[in-house]
Amino acid sequence: MISKLKAEPDVVVIGGGPSGTTAATLLAQKGWNVELFEREHFPRFHIGESLIPHTYWVLERLNILKKMKSSQFIRKYSVQFVNQKGRLSEPFYFVDHEPHESSQTWQVRRSEFDHMMLDNAREHGVTVHEGVRVLEVLFEGTRAVGVRIKEEDGSEREVRSKVVIDASGQSSMIIDRLGLREWDPILKKAAVWTYWKGAYRDTGKDEGATIVMQTDNKQGWFWYIPLHDDILSVGVVAGFDYLFKNRNSKELEDIYFEEVARCPGLQPRIKDAERCDVFRAQKEYSYRAKQAAGDGWTLVGDAFGFLDPLYSSGVLLALVSGARAADAVADGLAAGDTSEKALRAWEPDYLKAMDRMRRLVCEFYDGFSFGRFIRKHPEKKGLVTDVLIGNLFKDELDELWPLMDQMRAEGPSEDPMPALASV
């Protein structure tokens, strides 16, 4: 039997990941009644462990920085690159570009980070329901008016609200119901990863560096992310067809170690380590929705779109989309206008930001020589760095693209490490 709640929240949020908790927390801070429904019980596993500097500004708004600073998460000050021959670049320290405490960020175990974010939402007044499945978003015509949920005891009920925020991840309820998903025509990538204990890591300031390592055939790259408790997250990213077609074995372990054998920068780092988790895969994950919001609803985080893990932008985009959508929802609620036009107010600038990161991702996969670009245009180094640290809402960044197009037209170079090692 389906029952209805008597007290209707202003906003229903579907999903307790970083985008959902960000949106819920910021709306609760402004006095709106928010209910969040998460189908799992936290903590739960999730990939996407490396934060980039500009997550700081949303974390500050969420009043969670103090907890981050006192956590056991590994401090991240830099990124390094290893070319296909195993040569390691000098560390690229974020503080050299932006001398502010935001330039120190974190490598997080997502089960712990997401749990911290969910508890933070509770502390700010969000009513959080775990172990509750949202069965459908309720519509009256084109307007979302609430959700139908299933409790753990099997009972169902409707929860009506003025706005529904879909933060349900890549299985987004609204994006598929309304046929809004558009797969990226270029970034048809996939990943296979696992975790290691006792793998090599640097010490001191370099201990928390993210390392990006190319394979010798340049068909893929590995992430190498140091976490606390002596755990390393190590995964390979490559084209979907390359990773999963025309292989002697379809076993994830076999695919993974075939690529380890092609990565001279990785082999010595894990030779004395012990694998401490299963192999996991994610396939063809780059997409976005045709629109970010409609009458009474909005999409945030992976429910709106996912780019690529290359420059660790996933959590940043989750936090930023959650924050900007929350601001639009709050303005709409205050004005009594939760129309599509009002709730899409944040979308244009966010799409520009996402596209700027996407452009640098595509250039990497195309083998663009960032080192040569900086040598030719040293005055633009800061703009390239802005993209890498997540400072994406600057129109000056668009000065980069015609210069890159011009250099590409001039032909390839012999740069031994094109992947931003010289930036």
C-alpha cells in the first residue's frame, strides 16, 4: 500500500554521494526543508579518490574543511607524469601557481569521504534516509512533483516536493526516463583497477602526489593514487575497444596485468606490493544530459554527466554542480518560480567549465605537446594550470584554444613527454 507524507519537504534529493549531499546541505543552510534518499547504507565503495585544489571552495561553503584537515586522508600537493619510457617528471606543485591553502588538497577513500559528507548534511538539518530506494520520480505533465520510494520493510510511499534533485549517479533516473543521455563521441574510454598494499610511494611533500603513467604503446595510462593505511589505488584507462576486444582473455585480472607489462613506470612500484582487493571495471562512461534541469527538477554530478578520470575532475564537478544547482533552486524557491528556465540558470556557465576541462582531456589523448606549447607561449602557463587545478569559470581560459589549434596545424613534434610534464 502506498501512503503519502503529510508534511511535504521543499526539496527531495535522490542520492547521497558528493553532489547530492552538497546540494542538500547548501539548501538546508538557507532554511529549506530537504529530504535525501540513499538506497545504500554508508559507508559504501566508490571510485574517484583524488581531489583537485578548487574543491576547496565548495568544501568551505559546506563547513567541512575542519573535518578534512583533521582526517587521516593523505595530503596532496602535486601531480607527476611518467612517459611511455618510464621517465618521471618533476613534481608539479599547485602552490607554485596559487599560493593559498586551497593548493593543498587530499587523496580520499571515497567510502569515508562520502560518509563524512552525508553526516555533514545531517548536521546541517537535512533529513537523511539510508537504505531507501527511489522507485520513480513523479511527474504531473512535464513537472516533477516528488518521488515514490520503497522502505527497507517493503512498504511504499509518495513524497511530494516543490523540487526534485537527481543525484543518483550514472544510473540517473531522470536522464534515462526522459531520454536525455548523450554519449561522448570521442571519449569512449574504459577503466580496470584494483588496490595494492605496500607499493612504493614517495615521502614528505611528494607522498600524496597523483602520478599519471603512460603505457609504452601509448594506448592507455595508469593512475597511481596513494591512500592512507598504506593503500594505493592503481588503474588503467584506455579506449573501450582496445581494453575489451581482441584479447586472449576477457578476465579483468589478465587485462590488467597485460597493461602493467606495458607500463615501465609502474612495474617497479608494485613489484614488492600485495594486491589487497578485487579487480573492477567501468566501461564507456563519458556522457552528459541534453539539459541540466526542467520544471521542478535538476540533475547534478554523475546524474548530469561524467567526463573522464584523467585530471581527477570527478569530485570537483560533483561538488560544483551540486552547489550551483542548489543556488538556482534556492533562488527559484524564494521567488516562487521553479520552472525550467529558473532551474537551468546555472547550466550555461557550468557547461563552459566542463568543456574547458574536456578540451584538455581530449588534447592529452590526441598526443598534444603541452611542453612545447608552454615553451612557445610561456605567458599562457598560468591558464593551463588553472584548468588543471579546477579554476574553470574564467573566460580567459578560452584564449588557449586558438593557440592550440594553431600549433596543432604546424605539425607534430618530437617532444618525449607530451602529457603536461613540462607545465
